[in-house]
Amino acid sequence: MPKWLENAVFYEIYPQSFFDANGDGVGDLEGIIQKLDYIQALGCNAIWLNPCFDSPFKDAGYDVRDYKKVAPRYGSNEDLFRLFDEAHKKGLKVLLDLVPGHTSEEHEWFQKSKMAAPNEYSNRYIWSDSWISWGLDGFRFIAGEAERNGVYIVNFFKCQPALNYGVLNPWQPWQLPPDHPECTATREALKDIMCFWLRGDKGRGCDGFRVDMADSLVKNDDPGKSATAQIWRNIREMLDAEFPEAAMISEWSSPGLSLPAGFHADFLLDHEGSGYKSLVRDYKLDGENRFTGPNNSFFKKDGAGDITRFLAQYMPWYENTKNAGYISLITGNHDTPRISLGLDPSELPLAYAFLFTMPGVPFLYYGDEIGMRHLNPPTKEGGYTRTGARTPMQWSKGKNMGFSAAATDRLYLPVDTGPGAPSVEAQEADPRSLLATVKALLRLRRSEPDLQARPNLEILYAEQGRLPFVYRRGAFIIALNPGGAPAEAAVQAQGRPVYAIGGCSLDDGRCRMEGQSFGIWKV
């Protein structure tokens, strides 16, 4: 386990939307380099960089055309190595986004794989043995796109053919088992890509990877994903031997499967029915991101939220995996609605206070620290309803909200210029701002090992349909009342107040919380 993960707080950057240093309307690596001091001052000490590799951008870079080349719109490989250098000088780690399950249809491997004549890449992807194979249960496939006699499986969009790690218990002659040499060759090619960026240029490498769709490798895998897990354990063995401080964090949202499979951490995501969704996104949206019913998120002050819905899923995972790795709670990411869509400015600080004082490795999505709003621009690069969470960072009230000097019509996406649009500049001048709250919370977390990643969680009060929620992290008692009315609970502890939002107290065997309050006491 990389030691540095114990106190890591990640900042996710969508590179095309963060800061445009060359004035072409698209964010770039130089822009990220120029903002490293901001990230450091925010209290984050690690970065997750969304895909920056060469791509036709039909899915915002998750359709990789060349894994070993930076997309020219962001800069060059040398710029990325320089980003690693400058980040490391400031004590910041950098994770790249690894897309292992598919490539772009324009990738050289696929261009060779779709040829009629057999070659070394013919089985790098999953092809049937006939152009008229229409009955492929459980698979999504594309026909009529190649000269070879077959159809190919896709992982997501049509432009993303699935790499071949094998089919568990194959039932067709053209399906290869995961231990077939041509399937293990795909795994070894993935290792080669990882080693290329971990070693970097003259030792200037990245610090690990966030792994996209980590559970998608072996097709027809069993419910426990045993064949996919075997691949990741093999990769973890390589990391432990050659790059022991390199982190591997999965997009899996099932820590009971992902952490034993070799990942150091796993995200909890807002999948339907998930405990995490009950915290901040327990609502329904239409195709235009408009609410179609009530918002019952736990942090909604007038909702019907219930912390036990989150704990019912979270606690078994936590107890079963706390010695295997970390669970990562997120403010949001490039695939989710902005957290501000469902929570108002009075509710966001309480949600962040919870997310940043729980065990594991938290992730802060760029712009969430100032409460950037979820917009509804036209779809861009396969974003569809996700596009509104990918708009440019709002640095100031100047031109294009400080994101770019380009003409407004050249921006990657429009910025929020509506009344009340938040900006870093305005919030840095306001000691009561959301940005100030985030900085204070991360400063406290950074200063106290008991509030970092270590698995020391104890639930003191969590009752169905009741508030507050009270938990312990080592020497600290933490209490939360997101509801609009006062609440109290019996807590047999005395403590010194360390941090508070709103009014709260811990004495005489009672924890008393005003409406919308949060408190931390050292006992």
C-alpha cells in the first residue's frame, strides 16, 4: 500500500475545462501547471487528471487513439512530464486516467485488427467469426465496419471497441478464454502502457492511475468478477515489485470486489440504489436535468433523507475491506451532476464536512469547492446530460470567468455568466465562503492523522428517520444535523470544540445540534 495515500486528498481535473494558458479556448497542461499553487493552497495534495492522451474525442478522451502520446490540444509529452516535475516539487502526486477496457476505433491496434488478413492484432479485440452474427446474448456489437468477416464487441459507444481479455466459459468457437495467450498479450500491453508513464522521461513519472470501468475486462465474467480480478492482481504484483508507491484506484463502486482484486481504493458512485446516492443525489432528473420528483438526499434540509440508507451499504463494505484498502467518497466527478444541482449553498458545507471527515481517500471535483452550478449546454464530445458538469472553471469575474482569453465563441464549453455565478476570486476575498470552508476542513484533516484515511470509524448514533448522526474517528467525536430543526442525542463523552458549522454542543451526556449544524470535538 503506498504510504502517501494515508493522508491523500485528491483534486479531479477535467483538463479541457480547467485553465487555458495559450488562449485557444481549451484548457491545457500549461494551464494546470500555472494553477498548482492554487491546488496546494486549497489543501489537496494529489491530482486525478482525466484522459489527456491522443484521441478523436468522440467520448471526451475516453476513446484513446494513442496511449503513449499526449493529445496536441493539451500540449506534448514533455509538458506532461514537466507537470509531474512541478507537482512533485510542491508535494503533489499525479494520477493519470487509464482506460483499459477499450480503445478508439482509430487506434492502430484496431486498424490492424479489422483487416481481413490475420495478423498479431487480429485477436486484440473481440470479433465474431461471421458478419451475420446477430444473436450475441449479453454483448453489444457493431457490424459492417470492417473488411474482416465478423462483428466486434463494444464497451460503451460505437467508437470504443472492447479489448480482448477473454470470455469466461466461452460458448462460441471464436471466444477465447482469459488464459489464452492472445488475451494475456492484451494484459501485458496494458502493463507496458502503465510502465511507460510510471517511469516517465528520465524518471519523471506519474504516481499511479485511476482506472476507468475497471470491472469491464473479461466478458461473461461471474458475479464476483473472478477472472477480471485475477488480471488486476497480476498487475498489482507488477506494481508492488517495480513501483511500490504507485497507486491504483478503481471505478468499480464495489469495494468488496475491487480491493481484494488489488486496487488500493475504490470510488462510491451514484449508481441507482447506491448508499452514496442517498446522501447527495436522491432525486430523479429528466433528459434536460430537470427535477421530476422530490429530493430526498440526506443533506437536503427539508427532504426525507435517512443516514441509515447509506450506512446499510457502506458499513458492511467498510468492515470487510478496512484492512485491504480505502473507500473513496467524492463530491462529484465528470460523469455525475454537479453536487450543487441538488444541494443549495447552505447545504453544501455540511455535505463537505461529512465527506472530508470520513475514513478513506476523498476526491474533490474541480469547481465544487466554489459551488459551481450544473449548466445545460448542448452535448459536447459524447457528454450528453453529463456535459453540464464539465463546463470551464470559474476563476474570476473577468472575461470568460478567467478561464480563457479566447473569443467566447471559441470556448470548449460556455462558462456560467448568470447572476450569482461563483468564482475563486470572489470567494477568496470572503472568509465565510464555501471555498473558505473547504480550506478549513482540509486543513483540519491534514493536521490530524485520526481524520485521515485510517480505518478508525465508530458509529455512536444513527437512528432511522432521526437526527443527528454522530460518529467517532479516534480521538474525535463528529456530529452532523443536516435537517432544518434542532436535534440531540445521548453521547457519553466530553470534548474540546475543534471546528463547528452552526451551533452545537457536547456536554452532560448530550450532543445538542441546531438546525443545519456540524461539530467536531477532541475527547
